[in-house]
Amino acid sequence: MLLLHPNELPVINGERLYLRPITDADTEDIVRWRNDPGVWQYFLFREPFTPEMHRNWLKNKVETGRVVQYIIVERERGASVGSVYFRDVDPVNESAEYGIFIGEPWARGRGLGTETARLFTRFGLDVLRLHRISLKVLGGNEVARRSYEKAGFQTEGVFHDYVKLGGVFTDVVFMAQLGGEGA
């Protein structure tokens, strides 16, 4: 696995979007997006998100290489619309967990998440040389699940009633993509 310092991370270009490494200047957007019910309803972590929490994440996770995080920029408007990341980067096992959210409501449902997933997983497999990229998606979030499948992820299992969110037990679907399986 190739470990890159955050300052060495490249811009990743797609057709309708590009991905750029996250910076402290993105804090206001990240906090706004993460506190939007349209975003946090799909997260396991649902505590109110603060600028201090984000800066702590940048310092202790992103700057140390335990997280590789990018901002999704929609080309037509030149607007930041969300974030994508690999967390729990494990250089020994060449693995990481994938996460994404589209924060701007106008950008949802336009295929930007699928394009991002394809681009970022290719980057993870080909550039970072990860062997395994996994993710967790809440049961019932079929839009995300279909998007992940289009990007090459396969369902590995469903953990029934895995988490209790808003007083309701919810399934969690585990998915992964292995190097060599292609997206």
C-alpha cells in the first residue's frame, strides 16, 4: 500500500466532477452538510457536528494519514457538493472503509455519488494500492446500495437489527470491493 502525505494527494478528475483534498477552509461546508437531516439520516454517528469536531478530525485523522478525505466539486457550477473518504486506513492489511455524502440538496439524485464512488475506489485500488475497500450502508437505503453496486461493490452480508437509530432497530449491509475485481 502506498501512503501519501496529505500535501501529496492529487486532484482526481471525472467527467462531471473532480475530487480535491480536503482543507481547513472546507470546515463551514462540512459542518453544515453533516448537520443536515438529509445527510445525517444515513449516518451511524448522529451527534450534532461542530467546527471543533471537524478540526480535530483533520488534525488527528487526515493529517496522520488514518483518513484520506476529499471534497466533491461539481464542474458545471464549480461548487463543492459533498465529501468522500477512506477511513481506518490500514497499511498492514492494505484496507480502508469507504464513506461518502452529498451535502448539497440540489446535487443529490444526479449520479454524482456513483461517479465519485467509481473515481475514488479506482484511486484507492490503483494509486493507493489498497487491496480491500469496505463500506457499511443502512438497510433500506437502496439508492446508495445501487450506486455502490454500479461502482463495483458487492454485498458481503446483512447484519439484522445491528444498530438502534431513533428508537428503531435497523439493519446494516456490509459491502466491499477487492483489488482486481474492477469497478
